[in-house]
Amino acid sequence: MTFENLKPLVSTIAKDITLSVFDRLKGICQLLQDNLAAYDWVGFYFANHDNKTLHLSAYVGEPTDHWVIPFGKGICGQVAESNANFVVPDVKAQDNYIACSITVKAEIVVPLFINGLNVGQIDIDSKTIDPFTNEDEEFLAYVNEEVSVLLTGINLEELYLK
């Protein structure tokens, strides 16, 4: 399915007030994993700026031990500090990479902003080397814009997996 075809489906899930915020996030993760071949693990991390940590929330894919990531550590932690997208075509070439699985070959992380503050990110792992393009970045920015609307006014700590 194309990114353009997925956009209205992302919006529909994000706006479905019959679902909890967590379930909407999980639904978006599932939609992306089910429809984009290179998206093998899809999840959201949310920032705790006081502790300078990221906390895993909704995700789909293989289980991970990385429920809390310090700012600066790994690709996600670097995005928490840089406020910029980070595309890793080959994770083996990254010195500051946290290995979630030996099968992961590439990663893309796009920050999520509310009122100009980086409150989290969407993180995608792929078992394919170099699958991500500028179109992936643009699409994931769109996803995060939709998600930011449903997160406004929410205590993000309630969305952390525990």
C-alpha cells in the first residue's frame, strides 16, 4: 500500500475516540507494519525531560528489552537530543547503536513534537539494509503530526509500558 493510501487510514485511527489513546497508537503501529514491507518493528517512545529518558509505549514486532533509553544513547536517544530525523541505512555502521535484535539491519527515527517540544518519536526497525527513503521520512512526519493532535493534553507517562 502506498503512503498516500495509508494517510487517511492513519488519520481514521488517530481520530477514533472509541479507542484509548494507547490503542490508537498501537493501531497505527499495526497498520504500518501490516502494510509496509520494510517496517518490521514499529513503536513509539515518549520523553521524560526531567530524567532525560525515553520510555517505550505502544509497539508491534518482536519483544524488546529497551523500555527505557537515556537521551543520547542509541539512535532514539540521539534524536531526543538533536530534534532531527535519523535514518540509519546499515546499523552495523553506527557506533552508538543499541541492538534490539540481530535481525535488524536498518532503522529510522522521526521526532514527534507538541507545541515545538520534542515529546517522543516513532521508531522503525527493518530487517532489510537501506530500505528507507525521503518519502518514508515525510510519511512518518505526517504520522507524527496526526499523533501529536491526539496526545495534546495527555499525561504521556500514562502511555509508558511498565
